[in-house]
Amino acid sequence: LPCVSSLKDLGRDACDYGVSVITPPKVTLQLLDVISELKIQRLWLQPGSESQEVLQRAAELELGLIHSGPCVLVELGFNPQWSPPQAVAEGEAAEGRVQW
């Protein structure tokens, strides 16, 4: 998957993307205006990224949210002890995909 260092680097098709936000509420609040400018409508606020102020601002901007739920990494079975080089060396990668 291609990666970008800024949401603004998504270009004119940014509105076709969804964003999973894993930042402290203070940073999340700043991201909401950028997300609105780019017309991104689908956001998943991970635990710890939301606050009442964030939720209020998102509502003002009419952004579609998933919030106050489980962490996507936990739901996907992410192992915090996982080490990419070790996982590949131990055969946990298959067809270019690393299995967590």
C-alpha cells in the first residue's frame, strides 16, 4: 500500500479515503479541519484519540465518525511483541503479507 506523510499528500482523490486516527485529542482536533478541507467523510477515532471537544468539532464539520469503540489493532489481533524482521525470519510472512 502506498503511504503518505500528510493527508494533504493524498491529492484530489482524498475524499475517496477513510482515515483511522491514532493521535492524542489535541492533535486529532487539529486534523479535523484538514480532514474537512479534503472532504474526507469516513473517520475511525481509535481509543484515546477522542474527547468531547473532538466529537463536538467533528459534528460541527458533519464528519462521519466511528468512535468510542474497540481499537482496530486489537480487533485485528496485533501482537505488541511482534518484531518485523523476527516475524519474517520465523516464517510468519506469507505471499508478502505478515500475519499478526
